[in-house]
Amino acid sequence: MTTFATTPTTLLLIALLFFNSIIAKKQWVSHANADQPGKRWALLVAGSNGYDNYRHQADVCHAYQILRKGIPDENIIVFMYDDIAFDPDNPRPGIIINKPGGADVYQGVPKDYTGKDVNSVNFYAAILGNKSGVTGGSGKVIDSGPNDHIFIYYTDHGAAGMLGMPMGDYIYSNDLMDVLKRKHEAKSYKSMVIYVEACESGSMFEGLLPENMNIYATTASNATEDSWAAYCPGQSPTPHTGYDTCLGDLYSVAWMEDSDKHDSSKETLNQQYHTVRRRTSVDKVGYGSHVMLYGNESIGNNFLNTYFGNSSDDNNNESSVKSTHIISSLANGVSQRDASLLHYWYKFQNAPYGSREKMEASERLEDEILSRRHADNSINQIGELLFGEAKSSRVLNRIRGHGQSFVDDWNCFKKYVKIYEKHCKRMSRYGMKYTQALANICNAGITMDQMDQACLQTCVGST
């Protein structure tokens, strides 16, 4: 039997071999993890409530029906107030449609965050994967890893620098950007795609989203224009009998009906972007908006199934082709900011003469008109108090160039929004159009005391 002496040199060689084997194993495991296919995650947000905003929850429900074919429910998070399916005004209780003659898109939708739980705090926590940061709801968050792909879709009213939520504070673009940067720094995704349907939605990323965060974002409009509702009363084709509200949004139905029509493993993000941009673009009578692209444009070469899963469905192809024709044949456009006014007008028009419904519809229509008038008058008067009648309009309506953030001091902007709302009541969906004016007041160097006094003098006793 042969024996070996364990000299110090031998022990050193054995130790080195053992150490190298451990390093090699760790490197192999690291390579194996890097090569593992990532998961897909989706976060769908309808930021409004009320039957007059039917279209936003309908958009989100339709988006879920597309994504559920390729993403398991545990990886899809849905924020929606959930108050329209069984609203008394809904002619088909328990059913939500997203186009005239469309199928029910409400069935099976996860109700992760509803009612008061649809707020910006839960939205940020869900993106960050912060389970302890959410309150109420299902507790689901994007618990993603470095190889995962994330899709975020938001639809609601927007304004310069912010997006609406039915409860709590707004989603401000600088706060959203901070959340996305934290997500990127945590190395908890490989790439991310964001679609935003809202007025002035380009301002959420304009001059803010860098190219090195592996995020590809498209918006329904640029930083200064409205986005548009679709399938509204008075349009051609007309929604089902009984519907006096818009069923969808132009940018949103464009990307979703395109997704219904195509095999997601054969269409790239860039192809969809250009298709949606053509359908949503401003026509000769001013209907439509400019769909914008921000962030890392090279991600657009990825196929849709990287984010949507294999979502093609041959059963939907025929109806989707019809939908393409529907979009192109819409005769009249309705700005997101005017959709509620249109709803109340048709509700009044269709109510029986002399009925209680007619009287209630008249009151709602009058309230909407007065609310819009209050927003117009109050911001104009505040501007005149701060800058003088001759100079006010020029300052309040100032627009910065492409690629620039619309405000210099975000803390100032947020404080002035709160000061305005303290004295002049919470901004209506129509009134949100004046956040650019509030930003311009900040940019002009108006002090907090001056702003407070102007709002106080304008609004106290007039709301």
C-alpha cells in the first residue's frame, strides 16, 4: 500500500485546488443564472373612477385579457377602482366592453387594488416590489429579478408633470422617475416597457428619462397636448344602445387592437409603436395626438412576446381587423378633458322629458360646466394678481422647448398645487390642464406667500 507524506507544500497545493474548484463552481452557477430565462411581470393601472370615466377601466380590463394569455395571474397586478361594472348607468350590469359590439373584458380580471387602495403609494410600492409598503389589496407586487421583463400600462387623466389617481396624491413625474431609478439600481429587471395614456403624458418623461436605464416608454401625447377618447356617443360607429359614455381611448385601443390582431412573437415593439402612432396621429381637423417615444429605443427591436407573452389568439383576428376599420372611420374626436362633459350632455339629452332623470342629468351637466368655468376664471385671476393683466397670459402659457423638463423646482411645483387646491378646491379633470401655468408661476420666482395670497384672494368664498 502506497502512502503519501502530507508536507506543507502538499497541503498548500490541496488547498489551492480546493479553492479553485469552489471559484469555478460559483462562476458556473453565476453563468447558469445569467442564462436563465426571465419572468414576465405586468402592472396595469386605471387611475380614475366614475361612470363618466368608463373608458379607463375598460382599457385596463382589455389589457388584462391580452396579457393573461402569456403571463400567469400571479405576475399581473391590476389597479382599478372597480365601480363601473355594476354602476346603475351601465346598460349591461357586470359587463365591461372596450369597443362597440365588443366582448366582455371584465370577466376574470384580478381585483388586486380597488377603491381607496388605488393610490400612488401602493403604485410605487408595487413597482419596487416592496410588499411591506402596500396597504390593503392583494399585496401583490413586482417581485422581479435581474433577468425579468416588466410591462407597465397606465390610463387616466394627466397634466403637465403628473398623472391622476382616484385617491390620495397625484403621481408626479419626478417621483415616478425616482422610483424607476431605484428599481434600476436594485438590478431587479432586465428591461422595462411603459405605455401611458393621458393628456400631456409626454411630460412624464420629457427631459427626465435617461437612455441607460433599459426602459422603453411610449405616451399617448406629447408634453403639451391632450390625448383623445374613442368610441364615444355621437361618433361613428355609435356605441351600443344605452351607452352614453366613451368606451375606450384612442392610443389605448390602437395598441390593444393591434396586439389582438398580431402574433406577439412576430411583431416588435417598434413596429407596434409606428402602427399606433399612425392611428393616433393628428388628422386634418385636429383630432388625435402625437404618440411619443422615450428612453432606450434599442429595446424596441424586441418582440412583443418578451413583455406580453405569447398573446396571439386566432379567434380574435377577425374582430380585430374590423376594429382597425372602426378606428380609422371615427368621424369626430373627443378630448379626454371633454369626455365627461359629453357624457353628461348625452345623459341629459336622452332622459325622458319632465322626468327625475332629466332633472338630475341637468344638475350634473350644470355642475360640470360651472366647475370648468371656475377652473378657467380662477387661474386667470391668480395670474393677473401675480403678473398684471398685460403680462399674465404670456407667463402662464409659456412652453419650454423639446427635451426640457417643464419645471425647475419640483418642490415648489408640488407646494403650489397644494396651495391652489387648499383655497380653490381639488383640481377637476378639466382643471388639471392648468398645471403648466402653476409650473410657470414657480419658474417665474413667485414666493410661497405671494401664491398663497393670490389663491386666497381669488377663491375663498367663490368655490
